[in-house]
Amino acid sequence: MSAGDATNHSSTSVFLLTGIPGLERDYRWLAAPCSFMYAVAILGNCTILCVIKAEPQLHQPMYYFLSMLAATDVALALSTLPTVLPVLWFNAREISFSACLLQMICIHTFSFMESSVLLAMAFDRYVAICNPLRYASILTSPRIARAGLAMVCRSTFLVLPLICLFMLLPFCRSHVLSYSYCLHQDVIRLACSDTTLNSIYGLILGLLIGALDPVLIVLSYVKIIKMVLSVASKEEQTKGLNTCVSHLCAVLLFYIPMVGWAIIRRFGENTAPVIHILMVNIHLFLPPVLNPVIYSVKTKPIREGIRRVLCQKKA
């Protein structure tokens, strides 16, 4: 099969999405809580974006990075919503090759971007605690804007080769996917040609995002903890660590399911499919849903900002 035939064959392919095996009769019952989770994710993160924009006292580096995280979470939720809810509500399983490709680009790009934002937020906390006198001079608005642009470029350039390699693959086997959305790792297993290069590049990306970024975050917190413990006052220690709690929760929510899924996928060949589906769903669903809740509860300026915005609307 020539490259041109392979491309044409792939572009006319239709994939079949899979919900949760064994629970097909309960899809309508699952659709309601899933719809609620999407509503919380989108409305919660949009609320944080509106509050940060409306409150001048929140125009600081920490909240700029938080707004980037909220925007990424909204985009990530919107990437999976068009296929997950139709599968649950209407059992609409078919997805075209072009729609699958677009969803794959969005999911992987915004996942990589979330990792970049979490790393930038760790650097923000490191500077704020370990070098507070230079905090304002290091994290200036132009530098934060350039950092945001760098995150977008990093995520885009990392995904671009992955997609180019994917588009060359012919699909002539079963077109049944393992999830309710298109993931590169899942779709390439259906290809009827050699996918070694795709797998190698995917593994490199996994190590870069799933290993390098968390290691850098851990190193940042090692330095932060050393600095906090060197402070004599326990009150100041508690105050310093409290500023990191929300970010730590966001980091754990994002990386633990992702690393767990990667380990199961590589070494758990006999693991039940429902475990794979559960880990992926936790990785893609929970951070957008819980991040705005965590920051609203644990971050006093955000909480007060939400209250002021609501009071203004009532007035």
C-alpha cells in the first residue's frame, strides 16, 4: 500500500468509541453525573478567570499562572466533552478520522500545556518563598507573557511530529477504540503498518512530560521545604507551606493518575480494561473539575474575589 493510498484510506476511516465495558445499560445513569462534572469544570474555571480579571489585587504572577491553569482546564474539558456525553446519552459511538485527529491534537496539546503550567507555578512558588525580595523583579508581566507563549509553543511543537507520523498510518483492522475519546496510544494500535517510530516518539514525550516535569517540580519543593524549615518561627513555616497546598494538590491530581495509567499500560497487560479506562478518565476529568474547587477553598483572595463578584451581580 502506497503512502498516498494509506493517507486516503485513513482519511475515510470511521472509528467506534467505547464507553465503560459492562455498564452499557447504566449509561443514562452515568451521563447525569458526568454532565454535572463537565458543568463544574467549565463554570468553575471560567469563574476563576472572571474573578482574576475583575479583581485588580489579583493581578500578580501567582494568579496569572492560575488563570493559565484555569484556561487550560477549560480547553481540556471541552476537548473530551463532544464525544463522552454523546456516547453516554445517545450511545453515539462513531467518530470520523478528521474529528478523531482534531480531538487527539487538542487532548495531547492541552495535557502537555497543563504540565508546563504546573511546572511554571512550581517555579513561582520557589521564587516567592526562597527569594521573596526579588520576586517582583524576576516575575515581571513581560516575562510571564513570554513564559505563557513558550508553554503554548512547547506543547504545539511536541505534538506536531506525533500527529505528522500518525497521519501516515493506514487503518485496515478493527476500528474499535478503547475509550470515549481519541488518544494517540490507543489509536495507533489499530494501524496495519509498522508503528515503531510512533511508539518511540510517544515514549519520549511520555518521559519528557511524565518524568522530567515532575522531577523539576519535586526539586523545586525540596528547596522550598529546606528554606521553610530554616525559618525559626513555626507560624511563618505554616504560612509559607499554606501558599503551596493548592498547587501541590493540583500536581498530585494531574501526575499520579497519568503515571499510574502509563505503568499499567506498559506492564499490566492482564489488567482489566475497566482499570485502564478508570485511570485515563481520572487523569482527564478530575483536574479540570477539582482544581477550581481546591483553589476556591484554599486560596483566600480567590474566595473573597468570588464573593465580591457575586455580591456585585446581586446588587
